[in-house]
Amino acid sequence: MKKSTRRRLVRGLLYAVLVGAVVLLALIADWEAIRQNFLSGEVMGELWPEVLTVGVKNTVIYTVIAFAGGLALAIVLALMKLSPIAPYRWIATAWIEFFRGLPALVVILAFGFAVPIAFSWRPPGGSVGAGVLALVIVSSAYIAETLRAGIQAVPKGQFEAARSLGMTSGRTTFSIVLPQAFRIVIPPLTNEFVLLIKDTSLLFVIGAAIDERELTTFSRDALTQYANSTPLIVAAAAYLIITLPLTRLVARLERRQQKAR
């Protein structure tokens, strides 16, 4: 038997197994129970429009705040890590490695409960503000490493040419190097934004007022209220509507960069 024929047979067998598994699943599934417990139109109607005006809105707001704050802090950390002054490099490295090594959930719990008690500190925005601040700090560590790689990817000749024209080191960094570094790291930065959208779901562990709930907290409360799993499906659909276009954007940007190279 030829190799091409064998490959076609194996491929056909794999397709047949997949179709068989789907058909078997469709036959044994209790579709009425699935509809009542996961796709209840009545429960969906009760969630509307608060799922958008509360859950989606707060998720987007918390993500934008965390990303903007993390990006601003990450620029400082990346420049510190590349600094010729050793103590600056040590501080930036310690910060980045420490917060990249901890789960985001642990940092959120620490800022939500432990830090305010230890330092008699009331975070702005209450417990949700503390959680968003924790996301700022965690995201800054990851974004800083991304920016550091982008800065180092900029050809050194760009810096040397600017310096030869009489530009100061600081002006060269902010006018020449950083803009090029940002263009290089746009795809991973967009990916970090997508990860932050999903990380906001961790804020449910520190509690929130009714009008401060993000998607996960909103759906969890609705799940308890209606004793039905439909809110989880609604929240999952909302997350996908937000994240899928962004992931496609990342893929498109990566393809454009590969063509440019």
C-alpha cells in the first residue's frame, strides 16, 4: 500500500471516530435538562441588561485601569532593569521575578486583606480598588519583561545615531527607542490585555458591592439567586465576545510583523 493511500485511510478513520463520538454524545445527552439548566430563556431575560451595564462594564473598566497602570509602571521597571546603575537593576529584577512568581490570586488576597490590616491602610475604591491595584502590580511585572525585550530588540545603531546628533540619552530613549520598542511588542501587549480581562474574574474572592461586580461575580451571584447554571453560560459568552476579536487581532499583528521581517 502506498504511503499516500495509507495516510488517506488513517485520516478518514480519524474523521470517522470524531463523527462517531459527536453522534454518540448527541444521542446520550439530555437536551431538555441542558436547556433548562444552562440555556434558560427566562433566566437570560432576568439577567438583561444588568449583565452589560454592570458585569461587562466593570470588567472592561477594571481591565483598562489595570493595564494602563501596569504599563506605566512597567516602563519604569524596564528602564530600571536596563539601567547601568546596579541598585536600580536589582530592585527592578527583584520586583519582576517576585510578582511573576506569585499567582495573581495570592497577590489579590494579600492586597485585599493582609496589606490593609498590616499597615492600617484603606485602599482607594475599597476591596475592589485593592484588587485592581494588585492586578496593576502583577501586570507590571509581565509587561516590564515584554518591554525590556522590545527595547533590546531595537538596533543599537538607532541609539548611537541619535546620540551622534546631539540628543540626550533620555530624549533618545523616549523619542527614538521606546516608540520602536512599542511597535515590536504590540502583539504580546495585546495578549497581556486579554489575560488581564480574564484575571479580573479573580476579584470575586474579595467581594464587591452590587454595582461593582465584574462578570464572574455577577454570574456567581445570579447562579445562587436562580439556582440555575445559565448565568455561567451568559458570562462565558460575554468573555468570548470580548476576547476572541482581540486574540484574532494578535494573530493578525503577528502575521504582519513576520511579513515585515
